[in-house]
Amino acid sequence: MKNDHPDKIAKLDPNASIRNWEKFRDKSQQKQAKQLSKPVSAELPTYKRQQRWQLTWHLSLVILVFGTLFGLLCYHISPLARVGDVSVTGEKLTAAQDVIDASQLSSTDYVTRVWLTKDRITGRIKKKLPALKTISLNFSQWQDVTIKVQEYQTVGFVVNQSKYQRVLSNGVVDDGVLKKPIGNFPIYSGFKQGTALNRIIKLYAKMPVQIQNAISEVKSDPSKTNPYRIHLFMNDGNEVVADSRTVIDRLKYYGGIVAQTTKKGVVDLEVGAYFVPFNHKN
């Protein structure tokens, strides 16, 4: 049979693939040449903007650091850097000047140092003045210091050689010495500081307020038969003899007994409940 297409395969050009590759290569080289021919000045604006931003940032950082240092230096040498007025709030029986003296604060102290050592200062005040229950330091107007205090409740006084010392609700006897007692508080006498005094303080705290206000002195008055006997001196001029273990329950009879007489004397509540005028006292 006669072949109708004897030259079909022979007509394919073996160099066609090479020519296609050469065209692709030429196009790539032309593209690279165009990119290389692009002037450097076209990229300069972007580069300059980056340089300007970096320069501005570094300059701002330098100004901030040196400005802060300069501001701190100016503050340090200014009067505002040192403590101004020192005041005390919350004090009742403790003198404000005693609190200031215990703090050892003065106009030569730097505010920053005081702020950083607040705990040390309050501890120093507490050690010097045990009558203070809480102490805190507050600042105002940049440099003024306010010492806020809260005192332990005063529950009476002890007397030693005609000098009075406060007895606090925590059982501590204040080191401060007074020429005379302050306020309407009883005087405790004959009780040793510690367990005995603390027991009487707790006893007094349990008494009705009306009775508390009526007592001027609580005295230890033990007898051979009763080591718990106490002697109460009342503001109305009467006296009470009682047992510290039962006095709370028996004091309720005091008002009724003294109301039955115009005389002054001793209300004996140690065993029973009866009144003995002073002129009949044995």
C-alpha cells in the first residue's frame, strides 16, 4: 500500500526547542538590563526617609534621657526635694510634738528618702511611743508629711512616786510620765505589771460604762483569807470592797445601796452586800 505522508516526521525542525529557549533567555536578559539601567536616585527618597526617621528617633531618645537627668538634678537641688511641714493627726493623749520628735524628720531630709524608708520611720516611732497602735505616713503638696496615728485605748493610770503613767488596753504601761492623770480614767495601785494588772484591766473593761465612769481608783487589797480582794474608790466619795472574781455580778447592787443613804461610807460586796458609814468603820 502506498504511503500518503512519507515526509511528515522529517518535516519537524530539531532546532525549534533551542530557538524557544534562546528567545526566553533574551527576554530575561533584556528585563535584567532594564532593571540595572534604572537610576539609583529613584530609590533615594525612601532611603532618605528611613535615615531621617532613625535620626529623629535617636535624637528624641537622647533628649529624653538628658532631659530626665536634668529635671531630676533641678528637683534635687530645689526646696521641693526636701521635707516641708510635718504634722500629726489622730492623736488623743499623745502629744503631737512627741510623735514628730520620735520620727526624727526634719527639713534637711529628702522626700524621696523618707518615702523609701517609711517602714523604718514608723517602726522608730512605734518603738519610742508604744501607746500608738497604728502609724502611717502620707504626703501632700509634694513635700509636706502627715503622720497619721491611732492610739491604744487608755484604760487607766499607775502612779509611781507621785508621777502617773498611762495603762493601755494591750496591758502595756506607757513610758511617758505625767504630773497628773488626764481624762476620766481610774488609777490602778498595788498591782504588779503583767498578769495581775492585765487581769484587772480586763475586769474593768467588762464593767458597765456607768460604773466605769464612777470609779476613780482600783487598789489591790488582799487579806489573809482572800488574795483576790480589791478596793474601789468612787467619784461620789464612797468606797467598795469586793472580790475581783465576783465584783462584776455584785456591782449591780451598788446604786441601790448608796441611794438609801446620804452618808458616805464603804459598800462591802466581798461576801454579802451592805453599807458601813465611814464614822462606823472599824
